[in-house]
Amino acid sequence: MANYALRFTFYVSRFTFHVFLSILIPAIVLSGCGSALPKGCPPDCLGANLVERGLTGVNLSGADLVEADLREAQLNKATLTGADLSGAILAGATLERADLSRATLIGADLSRADLSGAILDGADLSGADMTKANLTGVDLTSVKLGGAVLEEARLVGTDLSGVNLSGGILDRANLTGANLSGANLAGGWLSGADLGGAILTGADLSGSWTNIANLVGADLRGADLGGASLIASKLNSANLQGARLVGATLVGCDFSGADLRGANLSEAQLLAPAEPIAQASQIDPVLLELSSAAWQGLSIGDANLSGAEHDSQTKWPEGFSPGGT
């Protein structure tokens, strides 16, 4: 009987040991290659290799993450307030609802990163690459974005009011319903962008490249589009009351149903000579990439003003008559 009891105790002990190992080993493995941070990080995470790390909810406030590699890292709800991520690689990283207030991300690579719902109050994203990044619904009003690249970025409903994006690259970006009131987009690249229903009241788009863009239903009251190129852009039902379009290239634009009361279109190009189009197509990369078939599909001709509303305060190019509009 004693022998039986001894054997039973042995088997129970062995079973308990195996259960213990089954829990301990995965934990060690995960801590080594998943969520663990290098020794001394934070605060010293300079150049740290954190590729694909699971860092959900981690507190890295004030950390030095200069040139750290955080590709595909999971940083959902992470706290990165005041952290320095200059030159860091965050390509494909998930930063959903992360707190990046006052963080420095100068020159950081945030391409394909998910920043939806992130807090970026006072952050510096100067020169950051946010190509194809998701910034849906983010408040960028207090963010430094000088020289930032937002090509093909998702900015649906994003608040960019008063932001300085002069010369910024937003080609093919999705800015549907975004608030860009008072924003500085002078000399910016917005060709192929979707600005449907966007608020652009008082915005400066002078000298911008906004070709084949969607501005259907956009609010452009008092906006400055002087010297801008809007070849084949859709401005159906857009509100352009008091807008400045002096010297703008409007060949192929669709203004059907737009409100042009008080708008200044003096010296604007509304008719379709070949020269301005050919010139623009050699400068604007979005137009340059179009195939001959795509060019034909645009059917670029004179600007369409059918159903557009105008009044005695609307200024037209010399010798131009809006006809039956």
C-alpha cells in the first residue's frame, strides 16, 4: 500500500511539473521576443530593436526612442507623451488610440501606420513620412507638419483647421469630410485627392497642384486658389462664394451646380488649349503617371459651368462669357 501511495505521489508531482513547464516556457519565449523591452528602456531606448513587439498599453512617456526600429509594433493605447521618436521607423506600426502628445517624431517613418484615434496634441511631425498612414478622426490642429508626406494617407474627418501644410504632399490622400478651414496648403500637392465634402473655408491653396481631385460638395468659401492647377477636378455643388481663383488653371473642371457668387476668376484658364495641360503633365507626378488611355478617359475640354450660380460680383476672365449658366 505504501508503495502504491509513493508511485501515486510521483505521478502527481510529474504531472504538476509538466503543467508548470507548459506555462513557464511560453512565458519565457514571449518575454524574450514579444513584449519585453531592452534593459534600461525606458528611458534609454536609443536605436532599440522593437520590431513587431507587442507593446499594447506600455508606458514610454519621455523615452529616448531616437532611430528606434518599431516596424509593425503593436502600440495600441501606449503612452508616449514627450517621447523622442526622431528618425524612428514605425512603418506598419499600430498606434491606435496611443497618446503621443508633445512627442517628437521629426523625420520618422510612419508609412502605413495606424494612428486612428491617437492623441497628437503638440506633437512635432515635421518631415515625417506618413504615406498610406491612417489618421482618421485625429485632431492635428496643434501638430507641426512642415515638410510631412501624407501621400495616399487616410484623413477622413480629420481636423486640420489652421494647420500649416505649405508645400505638403497629399497626393491621392483621402480627406473626405476633413476640416481644413484656414489651413495653409499653398504650393501643396493634392492631385488625385478626395476632398469630397471637406471644409476649406478661408484655406490657402494658392499655387497648389490639385489636378483630377474630388471637391464635390466642398466648402471653399473665401478660399484662395490663385494660380492653382485644377485640371479635370470635380467641383460639382461646391461652395466657392468669394473664393479667389485668379490665374488658376481650370481646364476640364466640372463646376456644375457650384456656387460662384462673388468669386474672382479673372485671368483663370477655363477654355482648353493644349499648352497648359502638356506643361502641367510634365510637372505633376499624378498626371505624369496617367496612361494615354487614362488621359483620353478624362475627356479634358472647357470647364463645365452648367447650372453654376453666379452674380454681378463674380469676376470672369477678360472676354469670357459664362453663357447660359
